[in-house]
Amino acid sequence: MLKGKHILLGITGSIAAYKAAGLVRLLVKEGAEVRVVMTAAAKQFITPLTMATLSRNPILVEFFDPENGQWNSHVSLGLWADLYLIAPASANTLSKMAHGIADNLLLTTYLSAKCPVMAAPAMDLDMYAHPATQESLRILRERGVRIIEAASGELASGLEGKGRMEEPEKILSVVRAFLQSRPQTLAGRRAVVTSGPTREAIDPVRFISNHSSGKMASAIADELSGRGAQVTVISGPAAVYPSSPGVEVRKVVSAAEMYEATVAEYDRGCDITVLCAAVADFTPASPSETKIKKDGSVMTLELRPTRDIAAAIGDRRRSGGVIAGFALETDNARDNALSKLRRKNMDMIVLNSMEDKGAGFGVDTNKVTIFRRDGSSRDIPLESKAEVAVSIVDNIEDLLGGQKGC
Ligand code: PMT
């Protein structure tokens, strides 16, 4: 499955380093060529001899070999690799990666790598939950590093919680899905995806927003990009951004900014438009230029409606493309979704309900129904947002190809 793929495995100082041995065996068994770079701390947990034997390549730790002076070029390592997988990635290494610290070969290779990078964190639960670690993960995600989330369970400290490095089999399946060459069925197509929440200023320090994380839209953008489309994401201030290096992300803050950016992108010529953002429907009519002071009395905020991006795109629709919207409902879900589909002149709408556990805002899973203009519909059971994105993009492809029915 991974025949001919070059995988550079970075191992850092963590008790989970022992799992890297199993991971290398699995990667080699799949046909990948594996080279291993270790930090000095990693050598305390697993020996270079073990890793060299399993990977069938010498291990790289130092910038040069003290015996013969041979230089280990971090630049050529990064160019050689199809994927740089850092597993386990300790809190220390993640933090250094996020801040551009380059005090070992693993880190200099990261800073000069031209290939996609994945990291599988491993640490104690409190370290994982610490705002510093979470901030490092956020920064890295934003810069395109794919984070293979830590799992929950018993930790080396004896405590229970989130921080265990994912099992080698799971990491292998993520790597496989990422590296397998996929049919480029959307090559030559341009797509725009709106993502995340918007923020509507009340005054310079306060805003109205919602709980959208950007996870659903990012999964769709990654799926479109994986099939060869040229994807632009117009994102409000989200927690998650697409991880495919090919996806262009344009950041906006307010519904008005998202409107301008999305309509301009559509007018440049898009084959696929996915309106997944949770755009504010109302914005303060006259935001204060200075911080509003409390004086003990009740405050009334006047709100005016924002411009509807989906409706504007529907009004300008050109033939040949696909416009897909979302509906997030709390009641009368089906009727409301179908009404939005017609009113906003879309080709399909993806309904997710706040009533369904594990669906909608923030979570990694979603449960949706896809409705098409021709009246057909399909229920997608609770699945990861990545899997839901596959069904959504399958439907988009079908519609582009002119086929009828979900
Ligand atoms: O980001 P996550 O945490 O992963 O959560 C995903 C999600 C729940 C945000 C996503 O799956 C979703 O449902 N997005 C749409 C949420 C929403 O605003 O739904 P709506 O029913 O209010 O809007 C209907 C459609 O009109 C949507 O396509 C929306 O993007 C669009 N719209 C709404 C208002 C507006 N001013 N402009 C718009 O384009």
C-alpha cells in the first residue's frame, strides 16, 4: 500500500517511543522506505540499534557523525521524505516546533521540510490539557501540520486521561489514507468553502459569535483538495483549519468581511461552492468605538440583519457549478432545510441538527441528511467529520457530472 513512499519518522523523548518500533515495522511491511531521526532524549527510551534494525537504515541523531565528520543534512532529509511523521511528539518538541526553535536535527528538519508533516502527541494528561500545549497544537494545525489526536486511557504516570499516543495501527491507517494516491476526479475544478464562526463587534472588546470550530468545513476542504480541486477556504476565527498543504485559507472576522471575500471568490469563477460557515444572522447596528461601561441599568442592543452569503451566491449562480449549503436546525429540521435549499437557490443542502448527540458544533463527528434540489435525500449516520465530508463531496461530484438522485 505504501510501496515507494519515503517516510521520515521523528522520535522524541517519551515513554511512547517504544510504540515507534511497532510503527516502523508496520510501515516497512507496507512497503514504505523509512528513515528515523531521534532526539537525544528519545535514545533514553528506545535504542538506535532497535530502530536502525527495524527501519533497515542508520539512525540520525546528531548534525554530524563525530566518528567520521559526515554531515546529516536536514535539508535533504526534508526533501527526500514524502511525509515527515513525528511520533511520539512530546510537549517539549511540539512547543519548539510551534515557536521555531531549532536545537536538534529533528527540529531543523521540521523547519526546512517541504513535505507534509504529521505529529502524534504523547504526554501526561495535564501536560496535554495545559493551555501552552493546546496553543502549540493550534499554531501547528494552523500552519498545516496534521495532528493525530492523542487517545484517552491509562498513562505511564498511572493516571487515566487524554495523552496516550495513538496506537501504531491507527497511525498507519491515517498515513495510508493520506499518502495513497487517489483518483484526481476534481482536478482542474476550483472550489470555495466558507468555514467557522463570524464575530460581530459590540464594542472594541466584545463580540457576538457562535460555537463553530471549523472542523466540518476543514474536512470538506481537505477532501476536495485530496481529489485534486483547487480550494480556497474563507474562514472566520476558527479553532481548526484545513491541513492539506494545497488549500488556501483566507481569514476574515465579521459576516460582512466573509460576504465580500466569498462573493469575490465566486465571481472569480468557482465550480464548487460549499457554504459551511455558521455566519451571524444579526450584527450590532452601531458598534461602540469605545468600551461600553456598565451603569447598573439594563442595556438594549439594536441588531440589524447581516447580508446572506448563500442567498447572494444563489442569485449570481452560473450554470455548470454546484452550490452546497448547510442547515443547522433545532426544530422543524427537514422543512426548514428544504425551505433554505429553495430560497437560497442551492443544488444541495446538508442538514445537521442540534438535537442529535455527537452532531453539529465543535465535535469530531456529525450526523447529517443530504437533500438535493430534485427532491432526493440521503441520511448519513453518525460518522467522523472526515467520513461525512466524503459523502458530501461524492454528492457534489455526482451533481457536477449531472447525475440525479443521492
Ligand atoms: O464548525 P463545526 O464546529 O465543525 O460545526 C459545523 C457546523 C455545525 C457549523 C456546520 O455543519 C453547519 O451546520 N454550518 C451552517 C450553520 C448555519 O449557519 O446554518 P444556517 O441554517 O443558519 O444557515 C443556512 C445556510 O446559509 C448555511 O449554508 C450558512 O452558511 C448560510 N448563511 C447563513 C447566514 C448568512 N448571513 N450567510 C450565509 O451564507
